[in-house]
Amino acid sequence: MPQGHASKSLGALALLLAAPALAGGDGGDAVIARARAAESAQLRVLSRAPVALHTTGRFGDGKTTHTFESFRRVQYRSDGTVSNIYESGQVDGKPVKEEELRKAMGAKEQAKEQGDVLTWALAPLSSPDMEVTAVGPTRPGVYTLRCRVKRDAMVSAVTLLVDEKTGRKLTAGIEMAGARAWLADRLENVLTYADDGSPAAFRSSFHFKLGWIERSAEVRSERVPPPRP
């Protein structure tokens, strides 16, 4: 197995760090309950106004590198559903629609109903498509939860690090699904949450090479003030 495979899954690393999976002071079920309650409370507040995200990055095929940026609007709802809506974007300084951006980045074959990478980690503890299990303490005061996606999607699981006492989400490692993900020699998707549960920062790194085919991408997103009406 290529050395890069060992670094592509933050979730696998979290599992190793948590082993042996010891129960917390009041057990994993209690931590899950606190985390669900904390996320539910955050969603009620976040549902009052959209969250704006600014994304920048580059992607390439080994010979040519392109730059891009986009603005998205994340709309939370108190029932746990989340909409991640494309507002505007550009590739190499030229305005593009969402489908044009997806096509340029090589994601045109990905069905929209499978969801995008980041959306799966926005409210994973409230999603009916997630099966949540307690892994165990990662370090003092921090607990690992694993949220497995139960339906066909481009993401297979989200590994959460949460504050053991409050249940508040700290970071998420997002694991990709599919053969392309397993063949990648570098694949990392890490979300850092703000105190209110919204995405404070997201970074994604991807590299894939098979014969003459090579693809790479480096992406960074951060929360920004919403645009003026």
C-alpha cells in the first residue's frame, strides 16, 4: 500500500488515537446525547440567518493548474436539515455557474443527490442519514464520535471530535467513498467548527495519479460576513 494511503483518512487516525476505545466517565451514549442536544441548540440559533462561506483554491491535471473561488450560502433549519447553496464563482478570473465549476474540477459525474463533501459535516448528529457511534476518548476532555453515512453518497463517514462535557463539536474529518477515494495518494477533508457550530474553516487536499491520469486540488473555505442586501 502506498505511503500516502496512511494519511488520507483523518477518521482512521482518530480511531487509532482513541484506541483502545474506552468509555467516558458516564459512557459513550451520554456523550452522544450531549452532542446531539448541543447541535440541536446551535441549529435553532443558526436557523435565524444564513451563513456565508468564501472558498478559494486551485486544481489541476498534472500539466495545467487553474485557480477558482466561490461564494456559498448555508441555510440551517431547526429540524436539522441544511442547504448549501451556490451563489457565485469564477475559474481563472472568469465567472462560472455551479455546473461549470463542477465540470472544470472533474466532478461532473457526481450525482447531486449524493451531496457535496462539506454539507455532510454541517449537522451530522441531526441527520437521519447518519448512524452515530461512540469511539472513545481521544485526549483529556475530547471524545471521538463516528457518523456513518447510511445511503449512497460521495462521503462514507464523518469522524467528530467533541467536547466531552458540553458535547460541542470541535473538528470533523470527512471520509470520502468510492474507488477514486481509495486510489488517491493524498486525500484530506478537515472542518473546524466555530463556537456556534457553524463552519469556521474547511480545508481539503486531494491528489490522484493512475498511469497518465493525474488530478489534484487544494481548497480552503472560511466563514465571512453575509453580503449586504
